Amino acid sequence: MHLLRRFQREFYHVFPAFVFFLIVFSLINYTEKLLLRGSNVPVFTFWEIVVAAALIAKVLLVLDHLPWIDLFRKRPLIANVLWKTSLYWCVTFLIRLLIRFHPYLFSGERFLIRIVHFFNDMNWSYFVAVQSFYLMVYCIFVTARELIVQIGPKKLRKVFFGF
């Protein structure tokens, strides 16, 4: 029974983040598809987006259990929002780099040559543009979540929806 309650608590913690990131990643992917139309750069499928949203939601859950995640809890809310936003953004940056580097892992060349090809072939302005979208998205997500923690879900629901 204890395991079931823990699973339920974790599910309620992850599910809103999963839905939020599924919607946002779908919008970003659609934007990428429009921008990259006619080029040979592949965009993600819907199921890859679902996996990415689940992965990011799970990463956030893991990060939220680290002891130093609430390093600025006693400070004004903006400090904790900026701290968590930057932390989540850095993790996403590393994950996106690994995803983009993945095809270069299995080429037959030496590792340093693969890294050079990766950095030369990468469209860095495009990568930074998408990464800036992620920064904005994380800032919105963390701000909303921190406000819910501060105000309380019941009071926020009453203020926001009227019931």
C-alpha cells in the first residue's frame, strides 16, 4: 500500500510536467519543421517527442529530489526560480548535445575527428535559437510551479478558476 501511495504521489508530480512539456515540445518541433522545410535536417516524430517529454519530466523529478535543489528557498522567489531554471536548462542543453552527437558516435573515424566533424556540421545558430526557447519555457514552468508551492494549489485554483 505504501508503494502504491508513493507511485501515486510521483505520478501526480510528474504528470503535469509531462503534459506541459509534451505540448511545448510539440510546438517547438512544429516550428522546427516549418523552419527546416526543404533542408535535410530531420525533425522528431511525435513518439520521440512523447519520449523526450517523459524523459524531461523524469529528470525534473530526479533533480527535485536532490538536496541542493532548494538552495535559495529562504530568499525571494526569483532566486529559486532563476536557480532551478538555469539548472534545468543546463541539463536540457547537455541532453540535446548528446542527441545531436549520437549519429557521430558510430562512424568509423577516431573520436577526435568525430568531435571535429560534429562541431563543423552543427548548425549552431539554429541550436542556440531552439535552446533559447527552452530557457523561456523553463522560466515559465518553474515560475508557475514555485507560485503554486507558495500560494497553495487550492487557493490558486480558487483565484484562477473561481472554484
